[in-house]
Amino acid sequence: MKRALVAAALAAVVVPSASLAGGWATVGLANLPDGVRAGDAWNAQITVLRHGRTPTDGAKPAVTITNGNGDTKTFPARPANGVGKYVAHVVFPSAGEWRFSIDNGLAATGYGMDATTTYAPVTIAAPDGGGGTFPLLPVTLAALGAAALAAVSLLAVRRRTAHAPVPTA
């Protein structure tokens, strides 16, 4: 009998508190900042799911980045195409190891499901001092232009020699 009373008292305390908690939510991240250099943009593609399943509009998620020096920046996400989809334009200001987390932004919606998901640290490379990668398109266009000019010149030389009279001896 005592056990039943203890169980009933425990249930009376636990069950209402769980129902007042407001549920829970998860954050999905479609892309990591792999290959991002300091100063480059990373468009973090975020999905906010209520109860881990229902895509949720109206959230105000944000990405927060922090390095070992204590430098912290927060980048709010904006709605993207699709229910529960958001994009945050994140720029790491310097090279090194950075930690990042995403606040699902549901506190303002009245659902009471505000939570932060923390991800593993990432290493951000120094900016490319050479001004970027090899300029493939301009070099390819220049090579094609040179080849076209050579072809036109060759045709002009052939035409001139084709109409010259044949010497008679």
C-alpha cells in the first residue's frame, strides 16, 4: 500500500511538470563550414523541427560562433524556401579553431521550446593571400581567342597562296 501511495505521489509531481514543459525541438543543419576560409561566407542551412518531426515556421534561429580568445559573434537566420527552413549568413572573422551553436529561436513563438544545439569545433583556414583560386575562366577564354585568331590567320594565308598564278617555265 505504501508503494502505491509513493508511486501515486511521484506521478502527481512528475506528470504535470512534463505537461507544462512545452515540448521540445531540434535543429537540423544541412551543411557544415567545411573549406570555409576566414572572411568567406558560410550560408548555414537550418531546419527547425518541433518534437523532432514537425517543420516549424515563425522561429528566429541564430548561429553563434566563438573562438579560443573569447571572440563571439551571433548571426540571425532568415526564412528560406520550405516550411521550417532558415539560412544564416555566417562569416568567421579570423583563422583558427571556432566552435558554433544554433539557437532554435522558438522562445519568442510561445512554444517554450527554446534550445541551443552545439556542434563540434571546426578549423577555419587563413584567407587566400593570392586573391582566390586559379582564374580558369579568363585563361580558357584567352586560349580560345588565341586559337580562333590563329585559325583566321591560317585561312587568310592559304587564300592568298591559292590564287597566285602558277609560274610557267
